[in-house]
Amino acid sequence: MLPSDLQDEILSFAQEIVRLPSLPGQEGAVAQAVERKMRSLGYEKIQIDELGNVIGWRSGSQPGHTVLFDAHMDVVEAGDPQAWSSPPFAAELRDGRLWGRGASDMKGPLAAALVALGRLPAERFAGHIAFSASVGEEVHEGAAIARVMEAVQPNCVVICEPNGATLGLGNKGRAGLWVETYGKPAHSSAPHLGENAVYKATGVIQRLRDLPAPHDELLGEGVLELIEAVSSPYPSLATIPERFRMYYDRRLVRGETAESVLVSLRQALQGLEGWDLGLRQVALSTYTGDSLQLPDFHPAWAIARESPWVQKAARGLAEAGLEVRYSTSLFCTNGSYSAGTASVPSLIFGPSSGMLAHCVDEYITLDELRQGARGYWGLGRELGRAV
């Protein structure tokens, strides 16, 4: 049974951190608030690592497994504040909802998990609970949690991303790709003397649009979508573009690797001239002053419903009074590292809908915060027990 004052404590902390803007690389104020909250809740060990992740540990009264719960602190840009019905960092309470950038993705779930797990009596769980408030997930899914997992060495990971409080069994992966076409510069008054790289790109774009999508019976169809393009020189002073670089978002299904994705694109473009492609590199700069350069590749993953970890999680949610519903995520999460790369059994559970992520007028309902707290309480009780 949850303590009666837990909801007010979660809501108060969620409001506190929603009011703190925290773009990637600017999470320091939220990290300080998380550390203070961990200390007030009695987490036994608290660490801020070199990237700025905040990690807190608790120990149960009986031996058992180590379970890591992860929630990221960073948010995306709010955009034009005038487009919002209330200021995006006001954390306004209205109509039974907490409004603001990050309320759903994912400061509301972060607050629910941090407080619920901190208030779970030690005699009610076995093993060790670790909670990480991680950095930079909106830039790179995996870089930060990789450092966390080195410190925690978990047996199981729960990604606290919003998914409608379902038991998430996997997510599609993601790859950031660049494709570039090459031409010959000339004055735009005499285009016949050059070769326009933008025109050459039209054939490339069509070939890639015609490329069949891979299918996964659990995760669905892969996706390849053009999301950005820029010509060079830019801006152009009456010069035909000699280069045209396009950026593609590729959503992955199980079994795909960086090499297999690149090979499939190269095969699709065979016979065309003047192009190249590759995997994007992502620069992650943290509020602690550290910086990383990383390939933008994050594999798909799934855990079998028959897994003992899934069965324990389902039991924990049911005992907390929640309906057990299963799902997979269209979105990429830090689970692409914990499960897809590190091969540690992983689950997704978070209150609110992932479809509110990155939207204007983002919110989480107070009922969802309560629901999340109950779910994290139940997962914390069950997952540490011996399989």
C-alpha cells in the first residue's frame, strides 16, 4: 500500500524539476535537485559521475538481484512559448494535469520513480535498487546509461519512459544516416557548365523511397525517412550546388546492424553516380564539461514474454493493482544500449503517453503520476527477488 502522502511529494518534486529548463548539456540544476531529493529520501549511496548522471542506491533486507531504474533529465526545445496554453516551464496545475516541457517526457515519470523507490521500505524488497537520472538521452540513446551500467552492474534494467503504464517488451532501434550527392559548381546563369548536385539527389531520393522496409513480427516495419538536407555552398551566391547532403532517420527492427543497414542502402543506389553515404557521428557535450563523439546507431531489441523477468514484473504490477498490458515502443530508448548492446534483460514502464513527447502543451495527469508510483513500487518489490 502506498503511503497517503506520496502523491503530494511526487507532484511537488515533478513541478520543481519541470520548472528547471534542461536541454542536453544543461541538466545541472535538475541533477542538483535530484541529488537533494535522494538525500532527503535516504538513498544509501549517491554518486554523480563524470558525465553528470546522478545515481542512487538502496539495499533491501534480503539478498537478491540488482535492478536499475533509469530516467533521463534532458528535454527538447519548447519552441515558441506563445504556442503553449501556459508557459512551458511554469509547471502549471490545471484540469487535473501538470503542464510543461518534460512533464511527460520524462520528468513526471522520473519524479514518480525516484520518490516511490525511495519510499519503498527496505523490508519490502530484496537485493539492490539503483536509480539513475541520466543525461543526454535526447542526443544519444545509450552514451549516458552505458556509464551508469558500468557503475551499477545491474541484472535487470527498467527504462522509465512514458508508455501508457504498460509493460514494454522492446523498442525499435534507430540509426542516423547521411547521404551526399556530388556535382560540379558553375555560375547559375550558365548551368550547362556545371552539374547540379541537387538534381542528382532526386534519383537517390526516389531509389531510397522505393527501398522495401524490413519487417519484424513484434516491432513492425522499419522506417527510412528524409528529415534534413542542405546544399553546398550555403548560402549560395549564384553558384550551382556542388554538394547536397541529406540526413535520414532509419528506424530499425531486430537483427539489423550498422553494416547491414549501410549495405542495403548501397545496393539500392547501385548504378547511380556521384554519391556517398555513411553513419552520422553525434557530439554529446555534458554540463560537467565532458564530451563524447559517438556513432548514431542504436539497435532494436525485445525480451520474450515468457522471460522470468517479465513474469516477475507482471506480478509486481498486478499486485500494485494495475492492469497488466504489454507493448513495444516505436521510439528509441536507452534500452537500445542496456538490452540491444549490453544484452542485459530490460523492460520499459512509464506513466503518460509517449505520443505527448516533444509536443506543444505537453502534460501528465495526476492520475498517471499515481499510477506510475504504484507501478514502480510494485516493480521495485518484485524484480529484485531471485528468479
